[in-house]
Amino acid sequence: MEEKFSLNVHNKEEFPPAHTAEHLLNQTMIRMFGCERSSNAHIERKKSKISYILDHKPDRHEEKEIEKRMNELISEDMPVTYEFVSRDNIPEDVSLERLPSDASDIIRLVHIGDYDVCPCIGKHVRSTSQIGRFEMLGTNWDEEKRTFRIRYKIVQ
């Protein structure tokens, strides 16, 4: 279906399970901490890193809850689907502020069940059960910048 539209050229080759997990993690952090989606993510096959600006340093209980929720979401086997919309028809809850200035007029929205939707041209799995297990490898807190970095890997 993508061939019908002229989308931006994508210069990354994602590992679809880790990239799809990134979408889930973004929405999980939004729901748990009221933050924004990460603007600083490095997603790879062996290890991924993603940072969030938070109002407090999550404690060990909150860190364990992030990992627990992620694995519950993965096991729900939610479908990953795509919707192509013009800029004029973007749903209210979808932000375009992180799109490049030269982004095409047609935007691909990625839906993960009813849990998350965001613009993305990357590669994803067909359903969350194909992701594997989410393992949090560690975290770092920068008090000055109020950033919380999560390091994780996907085990298949």
C-alpha cells in the first residue's frame, strides 16, 4: 500500500521488534509519568537506549513496573496496522511536531492496537507477540537535565 503514496525516504534499517517495542515504551512512559514521547532514542538489535524528560527519578518499583507492563503489552498480541492520512486529517491526539520540515503531505500513522498511534515510516512487526521479551538492562538519571535513560534489549 505504501507504493501508492510518496512518503519520505527512510535512511535507517530498524530491527522491527525493538522498533515496535520503542512505540510501546513511549506510550507506557506517557501513561505512567505524563511525559512526552522520547526525542532521543537509539534503537538497535543488541541493545537500545531511550531517554525521557521526567519530573522525578523513577524508583526501583517504578522501573520494575515499566518492564512488567511492557511484557504484558507484548503478550496481548495487539495488531500493528498502518493508516495513511493527509496532514489535514491528522487525529487530534497525534502530534506532528517531530516530523522533519520536508515531510510529505501524506503521513503514515502506525497503530498498535488501541494502545498507541504515531507517525512513523520505520519497519515494525505485524503483532506485538512477535516482539519477544522486553528486558530492561539498566537506567540512568541526570538530575540536572531531568532525563531518565532506559537501556533495554529484546530477547527472542
